[in-house]
Amino acid sequence: MKKVYGLMIKAGDANEMIWDRGVWETEDGAKDYIEAEMKNISGLWVKELTVNDSIPEEVQILEEDMVTCELCGIEYNPADVNTADYDQAVCINCEPEYKQNVNAE
């Protein structure tokens, strides 16, 4: 769980968070934002929020090598290129036409 700070406003009978302004890691950061950007709006305050932080601090991004379609010459993610069923690498965009030409021969 992670603690962040959001902007709150009274809306009718309920208190609502102003979601489109985002969240801040510190209460002071949220208060500074109110003073700098929203000083003409009354009834705003900062509230501590607890969110489920399911992403670990160190995210390892796996960079896959791109595969070039031999028909159109565009590089694709390996999942978008069929290299198993044909003699050459064929992307998902070229595959329907390639199948027609192979079947016609």
C-alpha cells in the first residue's frame, strides 16, 4: 500500500476527490499546487489517500528484438510476425494476402 495526497472538494452532500488534477507524493506538494494553481477556488483541501501499489519499485522492462516483415519491410514486435508457418517472416498485415498467393500457386 502506498500513501498519496489528492485534492478534495465538497460537492453537494459528499466530499469528492478532484481526480483530473492527479495525486502528489507529499502533502506539502499538494498544498503548494492549490496555492499556485487553484488559489481562486475556495473549499479545496488535501486528503491522504491509500492506494494499492501493485507495481514494484524496480520494474524491469523487457526489450524484445524487433522482427522485420520480409514482404513490407516494416519492423514489428515478434508476436505480430509469423515465422513458424512460412519460409519467411510475414507480419499480420501481409499474412492474408500472402496466404492467398501461396494457396493460388
